Amino acid sequence: MPAVALFACVSTQAFAQQSLFPNPPPPPVQAPANMKAGEGAIAVQARYSRDGGVINGGLHWRVYADKPDQNGVFRLFKEDSNPQPTFVLPNGNYVLHVAFGLASAAKPIQIAGGTSRETFEIPGGGLRIEGRVGNAKIPNSQISFDIYKGSQFEQSERRPLATSVLTGDVVLVPEGTYYILSKYGDGNAVVRSDVRVQAGKLTDIIVTHRAAQIMFKLVSRRGGEALANTDWAVISPAGDTIAESKGAFPRVILAEGEYKVIARNDNKVYQQDLTVIPGVDGEIEVLAR
């Protein structure tokens, strides 16, 4: 089983759009110049909560028919990515949906001529994640994050909400508890961290890995040339294979701990013990004798 650590530094800050005070009422909706007879206009906006700030970016609006067609499909009438669009539609009933990243809201609307306004509440927040070993930031190419709904301690099978999230990306999710699965390299350096996301807040996560990057060489003498065409395996104390590779200079990222390194070359097997210290990258020579 892969070694698992549980450590993350969490900080939160309000999105720029979040207000600490009630928002003033929006101005009346003006009838668009292109509105025709038999049509109406609806202006829409979204907030983090009833008293929260107006969301001024990252929204995607869609207007659907309120009933499916003969093929069971809800027709899409219009969509818009502006923060506060105004939709001009023929009189009738519709469903208006707005997405804020992975958070969303929907409600039925009725167009009956004239103008109206609707405000949606989307209790969503943001996650931004970074991986480190000690004080050193892990390069983007060596780390990725998966985000799951709920706590890691819940006993249920779940699919990730977002996969292969990169350092610095902001993932917008509904308010609630999530856990982050952080993978550093292709070995067993894995960290799971629970985090609480608040509506209207950007939560910064620093995930600390206790791991190191190790390069292997099979040599006939200390300081000698590495032997090509070597097969490598890293074995845990329990006998599990943690990593396998082939070549003269393979590199593997391993979690802190004790291992056995096995090299196979020219039908011969060589091995050596290995202790991985967090943040101490190194080179291991295995003697072919």
C-alpha cells in the first residue's frame, strides 16, 4: 500500500467580489431596444448568498425550454458568459441555469412581456492548491491534485469532482467539505488532506510532502560508469513493489521510509537498502558484484 501523509496548511481569503455589507438594490431593468412584440426581457445576476456579494466573473448562463422535446431533450435557447446578462425571449416558460465552476443553481422563469430581474444564490467558493517539500515548491510537472466531495474518512466509493488539477489553478466548488488527493511523482508520495470551503472565499492549500527524488545507478565499482539495460524495482519492507523502471539513470520520487532497491542486469540480480529522508534528493549506486 502507498504511504499516506496527512498534512496541509490552509488559509482563506474573500473573493474580490465578496461584500461584508448588504448590496444596494439593482437599478430597474430597461427594455432592450431590440425587444419585439410578444417578447420579454429578464436581467439576471448571481450572489454567494442572500446577503453576500455579487459574483462578477466565472459565470455561465443557459436558458432552456421548460419541457423536453419528443426526443427527451431540453432545448437550449440562449447562453451567455457575462456576469449580469439580459435575455430577450419569446413569451413563455423556461428554465434558467447558471454555473460557477462546479457550483450551480437553476430556477423556472416566466416571460410575459415587459421586463423583470432574477437574482440567483450560488454558495460557492474556490480552492487553490500548491505542493511543497519543506519550503521548496514542487514543480508543476511533478505534482497533480484530485478533488473529492466529502471527507477522506467517509466509507464510500466516490469519483473525483476534478482530476489532475495543476498548481495555482482555482477550482470553483459548492460550499462544503472536500478532500484533496495530492500525487507527487509516480511513486508512493501521496498526501490526503481534508478542507472546508466557505461561500465567497478563496481557500489556499499548501500540501507538504515528506518525500525525495532518488536517482539509481548500477556500477561495477564506486564512481564508475552506469550499466545500461538495467531493470529496477523499489520494494517496501512489506514486500510491495513501489516503483519499476528501466535504464542507466532512472529517477523515482519516494515517500519517507525504508526500501530495498533491486537491479537486474545480464541475468544477474543485485540489491541494496535505501533510506529516504524528506527533502534530501540523492543518487544511489548499486554495486554489480
